[in-house]
Amino acid sequence: MYSMRIVKTGDIAMRLRQIALVAGELDPVVDLICGVLGIEVSFNDPGVGKYGLINAVMPLGNTYLEVVAPSQPDTTAGRLLDRRGGDGGYMVIIQVDELESHMTRMESLGVRVVDAVDYEGVSGRHLHPKDVGAAILSLDKMDPPESWKWAGQGWEEKVHTDVVGEIVGVDLQSTDTEALAKKWSDVLDCPASKQDNQYVIQMDKGFVRVVPDTDGRGDGVCGLHIEVKGLDALTQRAADRGLTMQDNSVDMCGTTFHFVKESNGI
């Protein structure tokens, strides 16, 4: 089974918290993902309507998977679907313990903020995908840090961990892995470690992996790494829905879901 190093600390300054995928149709994709992973929707956020979207958010342990779909013409999500030829990755949300120093760094790097979100207990900054590369990246601060507004009230009651655990990593593909890895390394202020033809950027909890574009769809989110609790059950759930597991991975929503175990090293 493929496994990656996961760092867990008592004081987490930066962690991978949520991944958003984009689909042409929301309900069939959400039903498929929930059925395979044994999870359920905790929230449909009306706030994404301002972006011309509908969504569903599903907790995986203390991390979250979101699927968005356009609800009107001429949206960023719709243009991404057209550009990449179908469903796929959309957004990476990383939780930070404070925003000020990160925004100072963004300014020095020339990274633009395309949206600022400030509510009671939460502040987030969406960074321009042309400046960061491959995805919309959001840096979000929560107070208290264990909370997560985007999952809705009572999301804790919707957590199911019989089959899978948390999202522990995200894959970004690129025709120029070195350049993309450098951008993300600079933005996150975390070193990128080269391993064969890929790069791994390790945060306090969770990682970003930059891999070559092998399907010709261009730069974008291409994979997730999720802790597996019951591989046999997961394999059967996928088969029941017409999907085949290969190398402990399965494709859904134009994205490869890699199922991993914790280990002490990569």
C-alpha cells in the first residue's frame, strides 16, 4: 500500500483542511463519492451562490471534501470544466494559525487576493490561481481552530470513519513540475523535496505533491490521499458502484483517490 509521512503536532501552524472538486452535475458525483467512501453530506452552503455555484461538503474525520457545480453560466468553475475537459479538482484550503504574516509574504511575492472572507470566527483569503498555479488556494484562519464554518453546524455528527479517515494529501499535476513546486513552496513558505520526477511539500499536517501531467488536461488538482480504515470494505463499495480499485486507488469526479496508511517515512 502506498503511504506518505504525516506529521502530527500539538501546535499546528499550517494544515491541509479541505479540498474542493468541481463537477458538471452535483448530485450524481456526491452520491457516488459518499457511497464509495461511506461518508455523508454535512452542509450545502448557500454562501457559494455568490460565485454562481451550488455545493456539498462532506467531513472526513477533521478534514473536508467539497464538490461544487455551476448553477449559472459564465462562472470560474464552469470555465475550468471547459478548459480541463470535465470534472476535476478546483480548490485547496489550508488552515493557518494567523493570516497577517502570510499576507505580507503574498504581497512580497506579487500574489493577488481574489476574494477576502471575514465572518465571526473565520477569515479567509482566496489567492489568484494564475499567481499560485494549478488551483485556487485559500488560506483560512478559524477561531477556535478546531472549528470549521464551511462544514456547517453539527458537522461532527456527520463524521463516519468506518471506511476512511482524513484527507492527508493533495496532488497537483503540471507540465513543469519544478516551476509549480517552487510557486507553492514560496507561497506556503515550506520547502519542496524532490523525489524522482515529483516534489513533496510537507506542512505541519498534510502535504502537497506536485506530479507530471500524464493525461494532457493541463495544470490542476489531480489526486487526493485519504487514510483508509477498511480497504476490503472500500474495494467492495467501489465495485458495487461499477468502479475498479487499482493500486489502492480509484477515480471519481475526474480525480484519483489514493488510499494510504500512516507511516514514519515516505
